[in-house]
Amino acid sequence: MKLCLFFISVLFFLAVVSEPYVPNGDYSDEFHILLTKVDKAWEKGYTGEGQAISFVTDSVMGDHESIKPNFDLSGSNNYCEADTTDPFDGSFSFSVGTYLSGIAAGSGDEFVCGVGAAPKATIYGQRVSCNGATTDDLLSALSDTATNPVSVYQMSIIPTTCVLFLGCNYYQQDPLVVNKIVTNTRWGRKGYGSVHVIPVGDHYSLGANVNYATYVKLPEVIAVGSVSSTMKHSFFSNSGYALTVTAPGGGLDITGIHLSLINGADSSSETSCIFSKGTQPAASVVSGVVSMILESRPTLTPWDVQGILIETAQKVDVQDEGWKANGAGFTYSPLYGFGVVNAKAALERATTFESLSHTVVTDANTVFTAASLLASTTIPDNNEDGLEIEMTYENDMVIQGAVVFRVSIAHLRIGDIGIEVWSPSGTYAELVSRHTDSSDNLVLYPLAARNFYKENAKGVWKLKFTDKQAGKEGKLISVVLEVTGILGDNGDCQIDTDCNGPDHGYCKSNKECECYLGYSGVNCEFEICPTDKCNGHGTCDSNDGSCSCEEGYAGETCCTQLCPEGKCNGHGTCDLSDGSCSCEEGYAGDNCCTQLCPEDKCGEHGTCDLSDGSCSCDEGYSGDNCETNACSETTCANEGTCDPDTGKCQCKDGWIGDTCEEASCPPDKCKNNAFCDTKTGICRCDSGWIGDTCEEVACPIDKCLNGGTCSETTGECSCIEIWTGPTCTDKKCQPDTCNYRGECDIYTGECDCNEGWEGSRCQIEICPINMCAPNGKCSNDDGKCYCSDGYSGDHCENDLCQIQYERCNEESQAGTCNYTGTDGCCKCKDGWGGPSCQENLADTCTTDEECLNGGKCLDSYCQCADGWEGNYCDDDSCRHTRCHSNGFCLNDGTCECDPGWDDLDCTLNICEDDMYGCSAEFGRGECAFDENDEVYCKCNEEMGYTGKYCHLAPSQTPTPEPTPQPEPSTAVLGGSDSAASPLQLSFLFILSSLLLIFYF
């Protein structure tokens, strides 16, 4: 029957091939068409005709000139406006849906902005973005009908898992949406199944992994990444082992990707074309190719299409070290998946591909729990060795889709955990690596790997959990292994003997074998603990076949002797618990094979230290082995001696030079009755003479002019008044002495600089032009920038609210950025909370007692007292961030500083910072406390200083006290601020302890 259907499909394939398709325009610049060999598919007549692509997105303009020939309003819907089904939002600005539908199925007959990969495929638009793609909207958008069957769903409204400056987090799946995708795969498109194409995302630079996302890692989904026009990995495309294939989506090599389309710029009658890049346009290319595959053979299932794309993908960038072959011979890279889609090869493969029909199933019956492992399930903190477990999959299953591991982990910072897996064939995949997610715990979180395609899942799967960040420790709770593929013939049992009974098991009423303790397998054919399973050096566990080894042995089957004879080479003691050697004095190394002080280690001129093998050398010798004699090559003449420490000659009186070869005071060396020092050879001149040999008159007539006097000892001139220079002929002040930016004192030569300049010659501009513009002002007093509210940085270049824009959840109108002060904190609207206003506080309370620290329950959410925030008013972190632990954080975002602190963010210590001279260092005043323990400056009455900071000198009249300028600051992630009382801290401690006990 299968063979008959196969030949019928081939005949159908041959029958549908039509005349070559030629677009009505030049597409030679559209590299995505050429690199995927879509043009070769057109030459065979394939255009996607008769297949519908439904874009679950923001807006699709059906009247666009390139979209209109293929757009079908009857299969479209608008979930944002109840009175229309038209998915166009009415805006002529950029539309993702219009752009993507043009790349996938833009008409080549109306060649406006290029041509789609499948230029005759039908386009449906599903507008869902206005409400944040709610579950109900997605479920409706992912539904087809008998009159409007959907061949391909391209989902472009996917929650992002990465945010600039904040990093990447795990994102949970909605089980209703997951079930809808699974159902569509089986029953969509009139029972043949609908294909789902999802881009993997564009946050590679933030360390994004495909496994952080939602539905893209489902086995039923084709997960699409991006390559550039040079067929190299696009700099933005997320990576990971849940990736299926890649397609051209742009990169750094060009300004954008496809010559594609958006809405008209000004009116519905106008059309504009753009360049862009991303994994979403790459996914549109794949959607177009899939529609042509289904056009060639409509009876193919989504599993057939996925297999065809995998088996015909082009391997690119062969220098990429990530390419590895799996146990079935298919090569895979976490950057490229199975490779770049090849339309020509895929259509050729479709003619011979033996359909899997609906034989693909998902088996999720293999479960690991902490109770099933006798050893600890603790994941050691900051330890590369990590926790390793094994899971045995017993069914004969050829893997077709992704293998999914549903992981439950108790950990206070889940982003610390990395997870790796090895299949029974030895194929490796990294499910996740350490990243920035600071939330706690995973509960049955799905992590997928697709690189096991066509391997047999039967056997032992190994997983490793590693905590690569110090500070938090967690535990593995459970793992569920889900395998999607084709089951082999497991042999239904009829009688007990089919289950190797009566000793191994028995046949149940549902014709499945139930194995007795110690046996496993479909027919109970495997003995879990066969004879010598642990090699006579351990005890086998009949539940899981693991060996508990006796002292001195290790390994899965206790075959490794930890301390064999001679392990420590006779120079140490072997530890039977781990096989390590404790070496005796004088020996080192893993096996004590290294002698630290062998004979002659330090020669005849040193002593060897048995603890570390270092040499202590005799006087006059140096080097690692005391082999160097400092005076071995030095000869000192004229009875000089060599210093053994330095190797230099020490000369007798009357001799100088490196080897004492030169007489220090030869006859007539010093002139004019000067004295010669025999130790140094230096001439000591009489008054009136200078020079090395006292040959020069110190003060000849008229040496020092303009009233200057000459020193008979040094021969130097001492100038008076306005004169300077070697002979007192230069004026101290020249026209350019102060660079024309100040006044020169004719008597001292010092510059009194104009305002804005400093330096010995007024050469330094204190405030260069635009140094702090336009967000601050520069002070000529200290040359620092003083920023306007909401800006920070050395030059006021950081717009704090721009940096933290997404943190305030402004898209949901939940909060706004507080420009007051220097922290750019979020100010949440009523009903929203959290540092980023991301927490919807509705329905969090029913009574005031549920709101802690003085909060009140109003409108079903807690309204907190000053200094507290969070769902239940239990978060006072603002005090430690915004007010730097030196003040009380008010609900309007301002700080009320503790005694002794001042400034907008309570960083000015009134006493220590001494901005106006309060400290005793200047003698003006000192810090003191009044009767209320308030800090104030006690001024020095004798010196006459007054004012709040003792900054007013006796001659000054009292003026309003200055407000200290705040130091420029950088953005601080907001929280709440007030200090907790001892009773509150006790409550939080007990609550935290109970939670930890529960999870750990």
C-alpha cells in the first residue's frame, strides 16, 4: 500500500510541474533568492500556488501593490478591532507583517519592491500585536478552516527573552498555545498537518540561546536562524542546539537584507521599499520554500517537510569548528543548525521522500527524580565538575524532531546553571550556558536539542548540570525526557513467556510486559545486575543497575582500582577514597614520581629545601641551581677586590674605573691649587674657580648684568627685580608668557590667568567648548560637569531614562522614568510595581493584613507606605540603591537623607566630604551632634567662621547657604529604600528560611 501511494505521489509531482516562472523584474540583487536556489525552483515552475501562508503578526496591508495579487481577506482577521477582519492597522509607517509577507510571497507580476520566494502563494494576515498577543488571540490566529486551510503559519509575535543592559531570561510557554501548535501539526490543512515556522530571535550579542525562548523549541516547529550574503552567521542571529535551519537574513556585510516592502509612506496609493535584516525575514524565505514543497506534493506532512529541509540543507562556513556529525551521519552546528535551506535540492528530495504519514509520536515516559538517585542531587556552587546523571530510554525510537528535557531545579539564581547532554550515540549538545537570568527555580522547563536527528534514542542519556557562578547553590529536582520520533516494533506480549517469564516478568492485560525487580527492557530481556556487573568490587542496585563500589575502587562498574601497586612509586601513601597520593618529604607530583632534591640539585654551593625543591645559595653564588659565580669573570686591577654579591670591583684609594684600572688623581689633574679626592677623582675648587678641573674663572667681569650678583662658589648669577636668565639679560615677563590669557607679574614671572584658564602659563582650558553640552554645565572652579536631572557621566552624555526605557514598561503604560535626581528610576502607576513596573499588582490582596510594613489593600492591590514597594510592600531595596543606604526612599522617588548626609541621593557626608570647610583639616570647624543626635558643623568661634558648613569667613556677610552640587552619577537599577525594623527582618528571615527548606 505504501509503495502504491508513493508512486501515485511521484506521478502527481510530475504532473504538477508547469512552465518556468519568470518574475516581471530584475531580482539579481535579491541575494536571498539566489543563495537558497529559489530561482532554480522557479525554473521548474514552482511558485507556491495553491498554498496559504498565514502571518501571525502586527499588520498586513492587503492593498499594497506587491501583496494585493496574493492577499485573501477571507482567511485573515483583525483581533485588535472588533468591527473589521482586515489585518491592516491603517498606519502607513513600517509594518512588520507587510514586510515579511512580501519576502515570502510578494507578487513577481507586480514587481514593485522585489519578488517573494513563493510569488503565487496565498497570503493571510492575522493582526494580534495590539493586545500583546494574548492567549485567546493566538489560539484564534492559529486556526484554519476547510475553506481556508493554512499550509504554513509564520509566527512573528513572540515575546523577547533579552533586553539591552539587562541580559536574557527564560520565558515560559503557554500550554494552550503549545497544544494548539501540536494539534495543527497533526490535523491542520484538511488532515495533512500545517507547518509552523518561527524565527529564533536577534539577540546573539546579548548571549541569547534559542532555548530561552518560547515556542521556537517545540519539536513540531521549524526554528530559523539567519546568515549574511556571504553565507556566514549573521551577527544578530541567536544560536543554540534547538535551531533547525538557517536562511539569508542579512549581516554586517551590507546595509540591509532584501529589496523588500513596507506600507506606503504617505497614503494608500503610495508604496515605498526598504532594506532590513533579521531572523524574521530569514523565516519568511523558509516559509516560501515550504509552500513550494507542499505545492509539489500536497500530501506531505509537517514531519516530512522538516526532514526534507534537514536532509537537503547546505553546509556553509566549513571553518566553523561547531560543525559535528551525529550518530546518524548528519552534520550540525549551533550557529547554522543543519545548514542553509536549499530550495532546488528540497524539491528534488520531495519526489523520493518516503512520507512518515502520521507515524511520528512523542514519548515522555522516561523520568528522573531526586529520589531515584542515591547520591546527592546538589549542584555544587562554582564548580566545573558539576552534577552528572544518567537516564535510560528503553524504547526503540528513531528520533525525528527535537529531543526535549523538562527540567526542574531549585536555585536562587537560575542563570548560574549550565546544562549539557550526551545521547546514547555519544552526540553532544549544550542545552543552556550560564547567563544573566537572576530569577529563581525552574519547574518542568523545556530545553530542546535537534542535532540528534535520525539517531536511535534507545540507551543511556547522560546529563551534566554545572553552577559556574559563586554565591548560590541549588538542587536538581527532576528531569522528564521527551523523545519525538518513530517507534520500532516493540513486540506486544501475549503470554508471560513473551516477557521472559516467569522469572523476569509477566504479560499485563494491555499486552505490555511488567518486569520484576532486577530486569528491564520491552520484553524484560535485560538483567539489570548481571553476574560481575560490578567486577567483584561493589554492590549492584537492582532498581537502576548502578554500582556502589567498595573502598579502593571506582567507575560505573567498579573496574578502576584507585590504588594499584606502585601508584605512589614507593615515595608516598595512596588514599583509598579517591586514589590521591600523599608524598613523603622530597617528592611531589600526582604519583610522587618527581624528586624535588636529586643529587647535585644545588651543586657544591647551595642547599636544597626538601619541601619545595628550591636552592639556598652560598655567598657569591646565584641561579636556580647556584650555578652562577658573580665574580667568576671579573678581574680587578691595582689590588681591587670583587664584591661576591654584585660582581663589581671595590677599588683602593687612588684608583677608579670598572676594574680599578684608572688613577683617580694623576699629576696636574686639578688646576689653580685645587684639591683632588683620591677616592672619587673629583676636583675640589678654591673660591673663584669652577669646572671639572677648576680651570674656569667663576665670575669674569660683567658676567651678571642689570644689577645681578655672581657667586664665587658656583659661578651662577642671582638676578634682581624683573630680570632672569643665565646673565640676567632676560625679562621675567615676555609678551606670550601667559599665552595672552592672563596677567604676568613682572617681579615673579607668575601668571594670573583669566577666568576659564589655568596652568603655569594659562595653557589649560578648564571648560572646553561643549564639554558638558547640552545636558549639563561645566564649572570653571573645578572643571567638572554638573548634569541636569536625568543625566550622568563625565560629560553628562548618559540619558538615564533612555538607557532604562524598557525597564519602566512604558509599552504597557505601567510606569514612567523619573527624571528627578540622578538615578533614572521608574515611577510606577497605580496597580503596577517592581523595579521595572513589570509586575501587575491587581488581585494581590483582599485585606490590609496581607500588605506588610504599613501598606493598605486598595482596589485588590497593595498601596505601600513610603520606603516600601513590591507586591506585598516587602521590598526596601530602594534605600540601598537610590539613597545609597544613607537615607529613606519616598514614594515620589526622592530621598529623605539620614542625619549627617545630604544631596539628592544622600551621598554627601556633611563632615567627611568637607565641601565648604567644615572639617578640622582647615581649622574652620568640626563635626558635632546636637541634643537630638543631629549632625551639624561646630564652627571655630575664635577664627570667626560661621554658616551651616562653617563656610562664611569673618569678612563675609551671611548669605543663603549654598546647596552642594551633586557629583555626576550613573544609572542605578531602582528598588525600594527604607530600612526594615527588627520585627520585620525577623519575619523576612523566617519566610526566606521556610522557602529555602521547601525548595532544597
